[in-house]
Amino acid sequence: MISKEYGWNHGLGEVVSALTEAGLHIEYLKEHDESPYNVLPDLVETKSGMFATKDKLYPLIFEVKATKI
């Protein structure tokens, strides 16, 4: 059996911690199960032109809004 693993260089906690340690106030953090980029194998294109996993089991992208305090 052959398996593949995909990962990100920086976890979400690491990103949020770096922003707060830089003196930023996190106003919101939103995760999305669709991406404008077809970056993983087997993503399907949605009606909106975005890409998602078939089961939408996990988020593909996130957005964060932060302000300097």
C-alpha cells in the first residue's frame, strides 16, 4: 500500500501566535472548505469556480483580520 501525506509549513496556531506576539489584535479567523487554487490532488471544481475536496472534510484556506494595538 502506498500512501501520501500533504502538510503545511506553518500550523494555524503558529501563524496566530506570531501575529499576536507582534502586537496585533485578532478580529476574526475564518476557515473555508473551498479554495481558489487547485493545489491538492482530487479536488473538484464547484459551481462557484472554487476547488474543494469531495467530502469537504477539512478547510483548505483561512483568512484572518488583525489590527495593530
